[in-house]
Amino acid sequence: MIQLLPHQLPALSRWFPAAAPGPAALAEHALATGTGRWWADRAVHPRAIAVRCADQALLRGHPTALTAGDLTPLADCYIEAPDRFLPALADAFDQVTPWERMVYVHRTPPSSIPRLPWGVTVRRLTPKHAPALAELATDASWIHGTWGGPAALAASGLGWAAFRKDRVLAIACAYFLGSTYEDIACVTVPEHRREHLAIACVTALCADIASRGHTASWSCSRDNRPSRLLAWTAGFRLEREYVHYAAGSPTRHDRLTA
């Protein structure tokens, strides 16, 4: 596949319909924020198209339009694609591991809003909070990956965090910003888990999303029971299930084409 520049993108509505919750909002997010990269089998009237943002990707179209090596730009990420792409994925990467996923949509108020620990406040992120986000440990830095870094997420105003003084203890943010749904993510630093900080941040974020006329959605692994429980407690209800594929390294015949 060839990499497309923003001005080369075809009409995307037929590839990635808007107003869908969950990972479908990735394409809208990539287009709105400029953080994603796009590929197609050809620039004019493409038959297959892919978009990647951080370690997440969507793949659509017809696998017969692809040749060996075309999927190399999607190595080492999670790919959501129709089942018809499975043979092409298996041929492109040394490992392709299916992950069962669940998409929830915010439907009801939270079942409870716990009291915050002493000295902790939940506030909207602003540009001045970029250094605090940058100080998050590596295992939590994924939270700003789809924004291109801590400064961009902080400047977006689309995140809420629990602070003690100037330190971020937990954060919830729009991970994929869609025109109707905002798929959210949250993370708590390990030593402050079980203090109900995540539910406080998620509750504030969901109210903020609703005030914009949007709806929050939540995507997680079927096996991630803590995430599913947090979603339910925050008022999310199951919308659908899907599978995405964890792609490994390119097989030897692959060559970078973008």
C-alpha cells in the first residue's frame, strides 16, 4: 500500500461510517486531530484502505487488492478488520492473535460517586498540565498515544484527572474523538488503585462529553474484568462485541511500502 496525505484521502464515509461507538471512531479521530496515518492500495479509487493511530488500526475494503508486504505498516498493533482479511493478515505477520473485545455505551448515571481521598481534586486537563502527564510511568503513557503526546492531550481539554497538588494520580480522556461518540480510556497509577479515583475521573469526563452533545463509549477486552466492572459502575451498558487482532512482526517477504 501507499501512504496517503490528508489532501489525498478519498471520501471516507463509505469506508468508515460516522456515528458508531467504539473503535470505529478511530478514523474520525485521526482525521480531526491529524495524528493518524493512512494507506491505500492506490491513491485514486482505492480498493483497500487502512488507518493507524498509535497502536490501533482499522482495515477495510477487499483483501484481493493487497499484495505481500502491503500490510507491513500495521505491524505490532491491534487491527480491527472484517474476517475476510484473516488470510492476508496471517500471511503478512509472524503472529496474529485474536482478542475478543466489548463495546459499552454510556446509558445511565453512575451507581455511586465515592468520596475522594483527602487532598485529591478532579480537574479538567489544560495545557499547563502537560509536564505532569509527561511524568507518567511508561506503562501509563499509552493514555496520550492517540493524541501524539502529553502536550497535545493536555491542550485538547478532553481529559479529566485526579490530582494531588500537581501530580496526576488518575486520568480519563477521550481516546478516540468521534462526531457522535467519544471512546474513552482511563488509567490510575498503581499505588493509588482501589481509591476510586478512576470512577471520579470517568464520571466528570462523561458529564463533559454529554454537555458537548456527544455520547461516551468504552472499549475493553472481554477478559478485563476490572475494566468491565468500572464501566458498569460508571453507567455504561454493553452495545456489541467484536474481535481485533494483535499483529506481530512482518514476515520475511514483507517490505516497508510507506
